[in-house]
Amino acid sequence: MPLRLDIKRKLSARSDRVKCVDLHPTEPWMLAALYNGNVHVWNVESQQLIKSFECCDLPVRASKFVPRKNWVVAGCVSITWT
């Protein structure tokens, strides 16, 4: 039996893949690490892009909110950051 999901919201960005997502524990924010080297922070209620970071020219493999420090951390394939 196939899994059927109703899509309620759609957020889009120009990238081949989403490598990682994280949800903020207290704010309506979603963090997306993208294959194109960017990290996006979306407001899931308004479906608006809040912030975009250009981390590197290669895929961002992981990203995470650190709420108590108000940080976003990200790890990419490249050793150098642009």
C-alpha cells in the first residue's frame, strides 16, 4: 500500500537537492542545507525566506539550529569557506 501524504505547504529554492533540514524548537523556522552550498532559514507559517547563507561552492551536508546561542551551524564538503 503506497504512502499518501497531503502536501500542505511548499517552499522552493534553486538547488538539486536538500541535504538536511532542522526545525527550531520555539520559533516557526525551518533550516535547510542545500546541495548548491547555501543554507536557508524559512518561516514555515508565512512560507517566507528569512535568511540565506552562501557557505561554500560544494554541498552543505548538515546544518543545525543552536537555540540557546542563537546560532546556525553548518558543515560542508569543502574545508575553506567563501
